Amino acid sequence: MPKLIRITTVPISLKLLLAGQMNFMKKNGFEVIMVSADGREVSQVVKSEGVRHEVIPFTRQITPIEDIKCLYQLYQLFKREQPDIVHSHTPKAGILSMIAAKLAGVKVRIHTLAGIPYMAAEGGKKGLLEKVEKYTYQNATEVWPNSMGLKKFVLKENLCPEDKLHIIGKGSSNGVDLSKFNRNALKENHLVAATMRILPGEDEFVLLSVGRLVKDKGIEELVSAFVNSKIVNKSKLVLLGSFEQDLNPLSPETIQTITDHPRIIQIDWSDHVAHYMALADVLVHPSHREGFPNVLLEAGAMQLPVICSDIIGNVDIITQQKTGLIFPVKDAAVLKEAIEFAYVKRDSMAKMAAALFQEVVENYSRPAIHSEIFERYQQLLKEVSPSE
């Protein structure tokens, strides 16, 4: 039985970004171990995936001493477990696990690339993050960009040789669960709970943003565009995500506006995103950097119209005025116009949402993505042990 170790920096990534994958691999003959820092999601993901979890105390910041300790712990884990495949996600887990796996002699070392932090970094930090990316790829045997746009960026920036790069399907790290993100499968109690949190008026236009409340997610531009729009008094902006002020913080002014504005509703998080999407009129995704954003696939599955920034990942999914509206990243003025257009041209937005729904159903169902990952694992194992 081949042994697979899947690694992310924090356990919520195992729970949300890779949901169902570990269980799928277990059912198809792999012994699977999950690795991440500790957190409240660990017990949940162990129960849902049905596989073992090991804690490595990763941090998301640059912490050299703690990182060296984690590197050594990973090396010890790999030497003890002797995995056939180590597969990492997220930048910190990626560089440490790829180095440790190479030192431990693991033959198949995969890193999934779902956004590159240095793309949105500035100054000296940008150069450091670029070196981290390159070193991660050097120590991996295969790198999986989760969108064609990311692959092109990696090649353009000369970060990794092309023969190491592989895309699963047409992109995405995990596809979308069409049984969950389905308007016909919503539970009434969760729908009522979401309605009570938003309290939408009868004719109010509900804009939804899903994700962490940090600068890189474009929250400052979104808040500015909303409060300055012509429709602010006929709408509500729902921000489904938590503040993360220790990393890439929002400005105090933006936080104050979110907290005080009567038409902005901030909800820390919910496992019932589909129910909030069902209540919304449009999803706005103004992020500064992405790999292949799951939230756009989820909105597509829910037939929810989309407005997004023109970055890698977003434009791999959305086609301008065919499956959604695209605005220049960080441009609050054009975002404001897009929001106003969506309010006025609801029939046009609905047609775009229907077209996106068809693309998502045809290309990004979760079982299909899981099967292709499994097949790639099998192929890589045969290549390193052809006689077995």
C-alpha cells in the first residue's frame, strides 16, 4: 500500500481547500497522513477525512528559528514514515516540506502552487519571497500550478523548468462540490440563519464577498467602491470572513468603515457559504493575487453573478461580459461602476451566471479532479519504481 503525506501550513486549508481528497485517496488504496499546524479544525478534518493527522507547528510569518525546528521535525517524520509521496500546499509548508522530503530521500515530491505571495509584495520582501518560491520548486520533483495563468507566470519569471510543471485538468486544486453548492440542496434552517444575519430588505441588492479580510483580498477597494456607489442606500455589502490584522492588515479607516457603516455586515465565518450565496445578488472578488479561486467556482455552481479583478486565476475562470464582469485590480472607481452596472443590468448578469454555471459543471466537478490527481499519483509512482 503506497503511503501519501499531504501538508498545509494551517488545518483550515485541509478542511476547506482539500476537502474530500484525503478520504478519496484512502478509499483508493493509499495510506494517507495529513500534516499541518495545530488548530480547532484538526479534529473536524480527522473525522471527515478518516485519516491520521500529525502536528508540525508551522507559522505563517517569516520566523527563521521556528522554521528550522519545523524543518527538522518534518525530516524526522519523513524518515520515520517513509512515504512514497509528499504533496504540499501553501508557501511555508511548501518550502519546508520539499526540502525535508528531499533530504529524507522521498522520491515523489509534489508542490501545488495556488497563488504566489511575491506577486503582491513590495521592496526587499518581494526579492526574498521570489527566492523562496524558486527554492521550493528546486526541491520538488513536480510543481502543480492550479491555473494556466500561474503556469505562464512561472515560466515568464523563469522560476521553474517547464518539464516540472503539470496542471490537473483545466485548473483548480480541488474542483467544486456540486452536491453542496447546489440551489436545490440547501437546508432551510441554515438559510433562515443566514437570512437573520443579513436581514435583507425586500428590494435590497446584496453584494457578497467571501474570504479573509486583509489588504491582498482587495477589501479596501471594495469597501470604498461600495460606500461611494450610487446604490449604497439600496444595497447591503456582506463580508464573509475574519479580520487578520497580524498579516497584511487593513487600514484603520477601512476597519472603522466596516464596523460602523449600517449597510456593511461582517460575519467572521460560516461553513454554510452556499446559503449566503443563495441570498446574494452578486459575488464580488476583488483580490490582488490568486491561484485558481474556489470561491468563483462555488459562485458559478450556485448560479450567482460574479464581479472580479483582472488577475491570474480570476481570468482563468471568468471571461469578460460572457461569464462575469472583470475590473482592473485595485481600481475602486471601475469596481464602483461594475457594481452599479450589476444593479441596473440584472438580466445581463443572470445570463453571464448561467454561462459560468455550464462551464463549472462541465469542467470542475470535484470527483473528476480527485480522479485525475489519483491517476497522476499512480503514474509518478510507476516512473520512480517501474519494475513494481
